[in-house]
Amino acid sequence: MGVLTIVLILYMGGEAVEYTHRDGISECLSVKRKIERLGWKDSKGTRYSCEKREVEFETGPDGKPQVAKLLD
């Protein structure tokens, strides 16, 4: 069973390749704007999106929870 949370997702070629948990939609949108302002939206097939998704968490190398996979 997963947890419903806000996730910043990097899509490349229509496929989610990277995702990170965010504490809220405003934080997620702020991070997305900073990334895009720094030029990380390089190609037409690359986009960032803030979405409310069901995810599975795991413990990261720093001992903090991180998104292991998207469930929906």
C-alpha cells in the first residue's frame, strides 16, 4: 500500500525517469521554477511536473525516506 503525496517528476520522452517527494505543492512549484530558470529544460522531450501521486517510500543512504517508485 502506498502513500499519497506531492512529487516532483522529471519526464523524458514521456516516461517518468526521476522523482522526489516534496512537502507541499507550493514548495514543489518553487523548486520546479528554479530548475527551469537554471536551464534544465533542454529539449522538447524533457519536462518537470508537480503531481499528487501514490508512491512507495524506502530509506535513503542518509537515513531519510525517499520515493522508491510511483504506484499509479
